[in-house]
Amino acid sequence: MHFKNEYRRSIDEYKPAEPIKRKMNLYWALVFLRIILTLIPQTGYIHPDEYFQSIEVISGDHFDIDINKPWEFNSTFPIRTVLIPQITVGIPYSILKRLSQYTVFYLGISLKSPYFLVLFPRLLVCALSFISDYCLYKICYIYGQNYKIRLIIYASSYVMLVYATHTLSNTIELVLTALLLYYTSYSMAYSEKIVVQSDYLSSKYNKAKTGVERVKYYKLKASLPQHSLNHCMKIATITVIGIFNRPTFIAFAFAPIFFWLQRGLGSKIDSFYFGYLTMAEIGNFDISMNNFVVTPLNFFRYNSNIKNLKDHGLHPHYLHLMVNVPLLYNALGVIGLCTFGKLLYSGLKAQWLNLPRIQSVVGLMTTSFITPIILLSVFPHQEPRFIIPVLLPLTFLYAPNMSQTPGVDTIARIAKDNECQSSFTRNKLNKLQIFWFTCNIVLTFFYGFAHQGGVLPLSSHIATELKAKPDLTHIHLFTSHTYSIPTALLHLRNTKKTYVSSGNHKYKLIKDFYLYEQNSKSIRDVCNVIALKLRECEYKYVTKKVPYRLYYALPATDLEEFIFIQNNINLFNYHIVHKFYPHVTVEKLPFSKTAKNITHLTNLAIFSMEKLIEIMNDIFEAFQQFQLLLIRIEYLEDNKYKNTYIL
């Protein structure tokens, strides 16, 4: 009994310290904010992939509509799997489809509108994002860390408020990375606990003086639970799903899997060595790789060709480190890069005591932060959203540097002199907090509402017009210098399907909406194309009596050039029918005139109040141009409208 009590006491002494329970009012307010921002919904358009690799792919499977399925999902050479979109979009659309039947019957309201078509998938994605919050909390709890400040920093990041509520595959990658880090952290802590107990009992066994004592300690050690394959199935499943979601998940899974494997790698090698698991047993099935479509393999084959990446844009290899990390994580990212630089310097100087232990959670999180960034920097196509999953390790490691809230600075524990902890004064911490929250508020508004923010309202406007127009009227829409319109939100009637009438006659529906995306073409070229299409539509109207409406959507920054060209060539009449605000096209910012005036003012020897007022007016006019304009184009012959415009 003495030995058993002594053994039990060793277990109790090893239990990690539980974090102090803290008030979480600010965190819960941020949780509420994330949900509200999802419900509004956000009109910001981060990247076309948030629609064209999710909603545009799945809509056709649930609704009888025309869709513009992207090439990544074609049947000949698919590089994306439909598994994740079928979950994140397919399940919400199944619910929406059933609910819509009841709302139409009882309320006369259809849920098949752009608002609900965007809202339902985003609600599910938003709900999934809270899994990552929970994983961060559990990791902090396991290691006795201050979870309050970490959760506040995590939830206040615009990455969680914007990216984590949009239907991007990167958001799912963020959630899966968080789960992988949690299970790895838990397994590491559990294994360390078992190893400590095992070492303690081994020490007692070696010191035992009698055979009876040795037998008792041997039995106690043998009764310890196995830990080398802890959560093996969960980690394997998460990794496989992550790779099929985005093959780049390999970069994020590398560090967690390495830290998980180094705990119990021997047992896996033994399985092969002693013949319990042989390659013959695995390869006994008469199955060829030709029977499978491996989308991650196709993904790597596609991206290994530099010519393919040129279509998406080539970037310098340092873009992630120098631009994307500060853009996504501002002060937190800079602290992380600087701290890693110090660790790298310590390694080069052989100052091993300043480096984290290989079995420690600090080592896991540091490697999980920097390894994906370095691996993804190898590819010349780099976008900020590619590295959003590193937010969790960044927050766990460096959030204490952002606040005065008492907590364990995990990096500071590495060094005896506590250099990291003393590098920021109380005053500077306040400034860091202000800087952090200010940047995230601004970027939440920019990416959540302003960036290409007119495209979603434009889609709603066109969808409403398609429902209200006469049946035979054709709608033609030109766009330029804007992201692609997700046509799935318009619920265009299916012109590819063959229908059978009650009289057993087969027929197809005629297309009544035409979209012409001019991308970055010059306004002059767009005007010429519009004029040609206008003549064609007018000819059909005269000869075949096909009525039409022709629109042109463009950023307000292009309006002045459009008016100048049209007044010179006088090809058609036009007037603005709607303005969508805010809408920012980064390639067409309206501040060039303002910048010239500011430069001129700084060169003046004597301060000019008139010039300052002119600059203020320019700034006001510039902000007025952050909108998307919808222009109605009409045939010149009748002169129905004057050439007027509204700013």
C-alpha cells in the first residue's frame, strides 16, 4: 500500500497547473460580433474563390439553375475535391431548399435570394470557426496558460471576423490546423505525463532492495496506459481531409505530425520489422491507380508548371514573410518574425539553452508558425489567405506580449534572463494594443465591406430585375475592373436541361441573361464592344421583336474616362440607374490627383490655405468615388436620355 500511495502521489504532483478562471466578457462580445457580421452579411469580396470554389460548384446540384462551374472541378482533370464544398455549402443549401418551401407557403417569401444563398453557407462556416477558438482554449488549459488574453487577441483579429466567416477553403484549412494542433498538444502532454511516471517507477524499481518491491514496481509500470498511438485515427483523418481540401495542408500538418510521431515512432517501425504489418498485406488488392481520381496529385501537377501559375500571378518568394504576415497579423506577426529571428540567431551561435525543447508546446507552436510560411514561400504564387492557419500558433506564443493581463509568456520561459518579457514596457504594451485593435477594425471594414463591396449588392439588384422583367426581355450586363459575379446567386433558369411538357413534348428554356466580363480592358475598348453588342441587340429587336436591356457596371473611378470617351465618339446614350457603396477596386484607387496636390503643397515655400482646401475637397471627392456604378446603355437613335451622370 505504501508503494501504491507513493506512486499515486507522483501522479498527482505531476498534474499541470490549471489556469485561473477569468471573466471573458470582451471575448463573448467578440463572439457576438463575429455572428452579427455574418448575419449582416458582409458585402466584401475577398477573392473569387470564396464563390467559385464553393457556392458556384454546388448550387447546380441543389437547384435547377445555370451555373458557371470553374475549370478546377472539370471531369477531365479536376484539381479540387467536391467533398468539403458539399459539406459547407451542400448541407446549408439542403436546409434552405426545404425551409424555402414553408416560407413560400406560409409567408409568401422565397429564401432563394442572393442574401440567403450567401448567408446559409456562411453561418455554417462561422459555426465551424468557433472550433478553432475552442482548440486554442483547450491547448491553453492543458498547459496551464492564460487563455483570456489569447482568446481576445484571437477573436479580435480580422482574420477571424472576415476570413473565418467566408466560404473559403482556407477557412476550413484554419479549422483543421487548429484541430491537428489540439490533438498533437494533448498527445504530447499525455505522453510526457506517462513518461514521467514511467521514469519515476523505473527509478524506484532500480533502487528496490527486495524482489517483492521490484515485482510491485514492475507491475505498476506495466499498468501504465499506452500513449504512442494516442489519437492516431483522429490525426490521420484530419490530415487526409485537410489534404483533399487544400493540398497545401501538408505544409501546416508537417510540424504537428512530426511532433506527434517523435513520441512513439518506434512502435510503428516495429509493426513492419516484426511482420505484424507487411507490404504484401497492403498490396494484396488488385487495384490500379487508374481507378481513382486523386485531386491533390492533380493539384501538384498543375502548380508545378510555372506557365500555369503565370495565369494567377507570380510573386517574389519573400512576399509571405515581408508583406503577407504583417498584413494579416500586424504587430503580432512582426513580434513573431522578430522572435523567430532571435531564435535563429541563438541557433547559429550554438546558444542551445535559448531554444525551445523539441518535446515542448513552445517548440510545436514555433515550428507550426514558421514552417508553413517557409514551405509555401517556395511557390511563386502567394496570397495572404494562404497562411491564415498560422494565426493559432502565433496567438498562443505571442498574445501575452500584446497585453498587461497576467499570463505566462511561453517564449520568455526559454531564456533565463527573460529578455522577451522585458522587451516591452507597460506603456508600449498599451500602444501595441491600440495599434492591434485599430488595424483590425480598419481591415475588418476594408475586407469585410469595402473591397469589391459592390459586387454582391449588384448581384442582388440584377436578381431582382430578372424576376421583375417581362418574360421575353433579355438582360445584357457588361462589367470591367471588378471581380467576377457569382452567377449562382442570380438563379438563372437552366438552359441546358431538356424539359418534358404535360403533352409529352420536349423543350429547352431560352437564355435570357448574358454576362460579359471585360476584366482589365481599357474603357475605350469596352465602349467599342458595348456599341457592337448594342447594335446586335437593336437589330434583333427590330427584326425578331426581342426586347432587351443593356447595363454596364464599372467603378466610379472610371466614370470620368467613360464620359470623356463617350462624349467624343457618341456611340450610345446612358444614365446611371444605381450606385453601390462602398466599393473599392485596389487597381483603380482615386487618390492620384490628391497625391499630386499634396506633393505640390509640400514644395511650396509659403503655406497656402487655398491649396489645403483644394486638397480637402479632392479627398472628399476621392472617397465619394468608392462606389460601383450601374449604367443603363440605350440605343442612340431615340435620344431618350441626356448624357448625364451623378457623383
